[in-house]
Amino acid sequence: MKTRAKMKTPASAHACGIVLVLLSLLAALQTTSAQKNDIDIYSLTVDSKVSSRFARTVVTSRVVNRADSAQEAIFQMELPKKAFITNFSMIIDGVTYPGNIKEKDAAQEQYSAAMARGESAGLVKATGRKMEQFQVSVSVAPAAKVTFELVYEELLKRHLGVYELLLKVRPQQLVKHLQMDIHIFEPQGISFLETESTFMTSALANALTTSQNQTKAHIRFKPTISQQQKSAEQQDTVVDGSFIVRYDVNRTLSGGSIQIENGYFVHYFAPVGLPTMPKNVIFVIDKSGSMTGKKIQQTREALIKILDDLSPKDQFNFISFNGKATQWKPSLVQASADNVKEARDYAANIQAHGGTNINDAMLMATQLLEKANREEQLPAGSVPLIILLTDGDPTVGVTNPTQIQKNVQDAIGGQYSLFCLGFGFDVSYAFLEKLALDNGGLARRIYEDSDSALQLQDFYQEVANPLMTAVTFEYPSNFVEEVTQNNFRLFFKGSEMVVAGKLQDQSPDVLSAKVHGQQSMQNITFQTESSVAEQEEEFRSPKYIFHGFMERLWAYLTIQQLLEQMVSASDADKRVLKTQALGLSLNYSFVTPLTSMVVTKPEGQGQSQVAEKPVENGNSHRNVHAGHAGFRLHSLGHGGPRLLAAAPGMPLGLPKLRQPGPVVHRRLYIPPHDDLDLSLHSLSAPTLADPVGDLHEDDVDLNIKETDPIARLPGTSSAVPDITQAPAVILPLPGQSTDRLCVDIKDSEGPMNLLSDPDQGIEVTGQYEKKRAQFSWIQVTFKKPQLQVHASPEHVVVTRDRRNTAYRWKETLFSVMPNFLMTMDEEGVLMLRSQDKVTIGLLYWKGPGQGVRLLLQDTNRFSSHVNGTFGQFYQGVLWVPSAAADDSERTLTVQGHNYPATREPKLDYQDGASGIEFSCWSVKL
């Protein structure tokens, strides 16, 4: 939430418009203006209660006008796209001005009148991939107080094994009472919990507390004013960005969990332990001219990664299309090593040109599957899938979208599932959505950004592991009614099926259910039951549960499913579905695509404003930047550090690590942490290291300058000649009189095993470019926790449990997992630490000899089994002095190999943007 203020004059109204457009450029001015105008936010609270996946969030902001003249206060809040606003009100001088939810047609007259006057009547607009922004303004008299309250609700959806609650907090000024409370209650038990924030600092980390038991968790963020300040000299707030909670629940191989509250039930089904069913997948890839450039490059990159994830039991084929559709192979082929290798070569050479013939490409895909089915090439119990990727509307052949949808639906005939990916905003998402929903799949937008390839890979991961087909839920018909969708074509690993309904008045003491489905070549049935009385009692805790939440969960789910059914329904059915969805929306006060909320204002402050739910296909998305930065479209600057915290007991302290050897103004200087306790039960007051400067990527001066002409420590110099380069790696050698070794690489072909320690469960690989004398990527893999970190000049990609997250360099990060700590500071140094293990760092160095760099700390913890190009130097090193009088040459003996070592000036890439020259023993491999 953020609240802004401006003088209520015509000139200032114009100025505010400029500020909204250039907000990131005028961040400091904007904040100062709000404070000078004396609209003071003296209280801001965010209270979110998650009860059995259903989240209700209440945002309350209290402001006072401390000026001598009327000021305009602007309440602004970002909320998830999947959420429904249920209430908004303003209390001004004791009078409540509520938001009234009406049928959209009834509110259209007010909306159109405001638009005709040139006013921005819409209060909600899309911002980024996952968020919508609600904004309303009101004039505040001198000394008057206003309370804003916004309430929204959503059902958290399980995605690749986790639920995610996303909150935004952006007050844009220091707040006397700032508090966020998140209560989670999951009767199945919470299996893991972590939080992430884009604004956490060392001071703010102390204001974050997490407590958790088997079924409940409470996360509280309550910073003081001093903790909110950027510095003692600056009155600006650092609280500006996202706060994310991720968690999952305990599961077994069973019929799921039935939960009952206040006469309604919800049934969650996501059994564990089922084997993955083989797939027959056809990738239909747009290679028209509009895909030229980065789109086709990212598509090729994603396809190559996806091919590596195919199971040997899978079958696949490619169809690429522009004005003409062509298939890679005449039939489906097994995902053998040879076929995958050949497919990688094919994907790597897809070129973009020509028009767009979606109709012929889709019919060719269905014919391939039909042929395979006739010739009995589809193994029994396998799952046929078609995945379409396109970035534009059809231009060749059949171009009428309705006709294409009909042709495809007739050809598929309910036998296969179709998933549609729309790349960018030049394609009609409504067209793709109907095409997918007509054929048992779903549509997804791929945002044009540096991580587009990762988005494609993540989508594939969602459908890569089918576990069951033809799933149906069965309940005693004389005990339940108004049940939501209870049959599903496919169930994928990492997802969850949800069915809700109402208990009849004469309900039984025990509600039973059966879940039927097909698994490979056999029918399978799960049974479960739940005691009505026990469930009702379990949901009576007022601290975690808001009364009647399950009825609202049922209404929310029913509306979402009715809206989805409307996409592919006939006109007659669509009218019936719309009537049902509209009735529920009005009855439960949800702002949905069928309703609007009219926000009333005090007399004399203009017409009422209208809040409407944006639609995915709307043009409002087109100019929204996507990605992590996209969430900051209206932020002040680029946001603060990103913090992740796990279950209670995880220390939030950021211990520093020390590089051995002399130190001269080491901006990335990190002292030792031998006594760091990362155990799950070592709860301590969370502390972070002080932020490392305010250096942003655009501010980096790569010119090497004489910055400190005063005395220097031996072996160091701050005047760096142009010819001095940073080595490929600097290795600290524990127990050696020569504390650091600079290693350069002369000969390298293909990926290298840089170091591997099976006892530590750590492996580091990399690709070294000989011509450019730099690493193009370095990858670190941990066994516990199962984690992979891939660093390239573009970004860092962290993979956990098939989920990929991309972070830009210098996008500050603080992640805590059981026995593991991952941080990135504003200098762009990524540190990976684990209890009693070697600490590994990664950095994209932009100074002389630029490239991805590796840092190692706590190297005394390597086991005797460490190996690899760099790991060999931790297997016992013997220095043999030379006869040279100046001791500038030595011989380094490692595992029977002799390496000449010379004393050379090198740049220490660990010491700030430009590095510091130091004298180092250097070897070339």
C-alpha cells in the first residue's frame, strides 16, 4: 500500500500526472513532497489470514492532514490478479463512505460519464505479471483524519509443489505504526515455510518474526521508525516492495483431505508416491517473422532444456510453422539419447521468417497423433499432449479465429489435451484461451523479458509429469449439494485438485468420498472420510480463522469455474453461466469481471469512481514491464533487498566472511563465521550485515583511477595499470604461508569440473571461453538441500524442486532454508553457505578481465575426496622455492603434477567494482 499527497490546485493536479508517469525518476522528490505537504500516514496495517489455502487480506491505512490547507491523499494498493476485492471504505471525520458492488452494466453509466469528462474512472489496472493496482484519491481538510480499508480474498493455488501469498507494502514515508501479520492454519500440517521480501535490511530483519507449530504459523513484521529509515541522515523509508510467503502441507498416498466448516466442505487431492505416466507430446512452434530476434532465440534455448527433461519412456515430435507447417519426423519418436541429441540440433537451428498458419499446424499435430493411435504406436496408459507456442494472430490459410477453434476442436475430438502459450502481447489471448479450454488444457502468457526461456521451461515442468487421467470425485448424493467441478481430465505432479460443496441439512456424522482415476494401464480408486463434528471444532480458532471462510471459498471457486466455462460455452449456455456467476458475485460482494464497485466520495469532491476487474486480454497489459522489476512499476527507485526466511528457528544473521591476506578498503569484505548456527532449532535474534553501499549497476565506473595515494600495505596498490587483469579464480589456501593462489586457464574445451566434494555434497562446473578469457557460466549444485545455482552474465537462476527463479545481478537477496543460507548484496556478490561446509560465492565481475567469477571461503572444510580443476589444490600443496634471488618464481606441486608459479600483479575482483591490485602467486592450467 502507498499513500501520496498533493496540493489541491489545478497546477498540482497536472504535476501529479507527470509524477505518475516519471515516478521512478522523481522518487526522492515524490517522497519529500508527500512529507512537506503533511499528509502523514500514522498507521498502516496488513492483516492476512490463510485458512486452508483461502486467504483474506485486510489493508488499513490511517492518515491525517497536518497542513493548513486541504490536501489530496491517494490510497494505492497492489493485489494479486487472482484475488477478488470484497470491500473498500473510507472513514472521513467519522463518516463512512463505502464501496458498493453492483452489476457491471448498472455501473457502466457512471463509468462512461466519467470517461467522457476525461477523468480516469477506472480504479484497478494491471501492473506486471501477477498484480493489479487499486487506487483512489480523496481531499482531506486541515487536521482531518481519513481511514482507508481494502479487503480482498483469494484461493491459493498449488504451483510446482508450493502455495504462494504475495503482498505489497509501499507507504512511501516513515510510518509510526507499521505492522504486517500473516496467520496460516492448515489442518494437514505445514511441511515447510519460507518468506521473501524485496526490501529487507539489517535493521528491518530484526522486526520480522516467525513462529510455527505443526498446523499453524504466524509471521509478523513490525518495524520501528528508526528501522524503516534508509539512514540516520535520510528520512526516506526502505519499506517499499513485495513480501511473499511460500509453503506446502503434509501429504500421503491417500484420497486427500476433506475439511468442513459452517456447513460447507472442501476436498483437497494431491497424493504423493504415484509414478509418472509416459507422454506423447508434440511441440507446435511458431517460426513466423514476428518471432525473429530474441523470441526465437529464447524459444530455441527453452526447447533444448525441455528436451533434456524428457523421460526415455516419452515419445515426441516437432511441428514448426510460418506460412507453411512442417514436421520434424514423419511420426512420433522415442526420447532416446540419440533422438534427443538430433532434436536438440533441430531446435537449435529453427529460423524465424514468413507468415503465421496456425490452422494447418494444429491439424498436422492432431493427424500425427491419430496416425500413431491407428498404428498402435501410443503405449497403453500414456498421455497425449499438444503444446502450441505462438506470438501472433493467424495471417495465412484459415485466419478466422472462430473457424480455427472449431477445426481444432473437431480434429481433437476430446482425445488429446492442448496447451497454448502466447508469447508477448501481439497475440489474442482470448483466442488461445478458448482454443485450450475447448480441448482440456489451459493457456498461459509468456512475457517478453530476459527470463522468457525460463517461463517456457517452468510451464513445461507443470505438465511434464502426468500422474492420473480421467479423475472423478464421488460423494453421497443425498448428503451434499451444489458441488463444484468434480471431474478432471489430467492431474499433474506438483498441482492439486480442489472440490468444494455444501452439506445438506441432514448431513451424516462422517462425510466420505471416493476419487476414481486411471494410472498407467489400470483403474485406481482412493477413499477418504472426515468427521463433521471434529472438523467443525478444528476451525473454531478465531485468531486464525474468519467465520464462514469455507462458504466464501466455495463461492470463490464456483465463480472462477463458471467464468472459465463461459469461455468455451455456447451463447445460450453462456447466458445461464453468466447469470449464476453474477448472482454469486453480488451475493458474496466479489469484484469479478461481471461486477463493479462504485466508490462514493464526500459531497463536492466530484463523481463517484468505479473499480472493475481487468481482463487478461486487455490492452492495459501492453506497456507493463514484466519480471521482478515489473512489480516495481510505481515504486520509488528499484526496491530494497530481497529476503527469504524459512521456518522458525532459522537465524537471519548475515555473518561476514574474511578473505585471508592484507585488506585495503574491502567493500565485499566478509569476516569468518565458524560459529554460525544454521540448524533449524537455533532461533536467535535475526541480524544482517550492514548494506554494502548504494552502488547500482548504472553507476559503476569501470575506469581504474588512483584513489588513495597514501601509504599502502605490502603487496597491494590502489593505482591499477590498464594491463592488470583479474585472474580466472583466486583460491585461498588454508594452512599455507602463501594465503592465496591466482589461477588462470590456458586450455579448455567444453564444460569443466571445477571442483567436486562428494562428502560435502557440492559440485561446481563451468564453461570457460578461451578467446574471451572468461567463464560464460558457472553452476553450483548442492545435494542437501537439493539446489542448483546457475550464474551467467545475464542473471542468476536458482532451481529448487523443478522451480526456476531468475535474479538479476545486484538484485539483493536473502534466502534461509534449513541449514542453508543464500544471499546477494548490492554489489552483486552471491554467497552460498551451509552448516559445516565450504562457502561458495559467485560474482559477475565487470572490471578488467570481466566475466563470472568464483569465490571460495572456509576451504579448510573440504574433505580429502575433493577433486576438480580447482579442487585439486586442496589435496595437499607443496611449494618448491626457486634459486631466484627475488623469490619471484616457485614450483607448485599438486598430486604429483608440477606447476610453475610466478609472482604477478593481479586485480582482486572481490574488492569492489574496479578491484584492487595485489601481488599474487599465479599459475596457468
